[in-house]
Amino acid sequence: MDLLFIVAFFALLAGVLGYSIMTHYSTSRAAIGSLLIFALVISIPLLGLAIFVLIDSGSGTDARMWALGSAGVIAGFWLKNPMRDFSQG
């Protein structure tokens, strides 16, 4: 389970970085919109998994640490307001 969270955390960081680069340099609203949908599809299962591990009493300390980090990155990404880039088009 710990390895799963390590891989998911770094995949999430790579996704956030890729999204930020693409929205900064892309001028196509369709490309930005598809990236936004892709980020939403990836974020929901990862956030659900992180919340499950945080609630589960059988999870170890390391798994909870990775789950909290993943949930924090996801929350920070969505609180940054990615729709701002889409609406500015």
C-alpha cells in the first residue's frame, strides 16, 4: 500500500506540473478543457483513496503520511482555481 501511494503521489505531482505548463503555453480552449477534465478524472479516485486510508484505522503511519500529502496536493490544485485559465481562454 505504501508503494501505491508513493507512485500515486509522484504521478499526481507530474500531472499538476504538466497541467500548469500546458495551460500556460496553450492557446486552444479545447486543449485546456480536455486537460481540466483529465485532471478531474484523476483527482477524484486519488482523493477517494487518500480519504479511505486516512479514515481506515488499520493503515500504518507511512501510508497516512502519503495519503495526507496526496490529499493536500489535490486540494491545493483545485483551490488554485484551474477554471481561471479556462475562462481567460
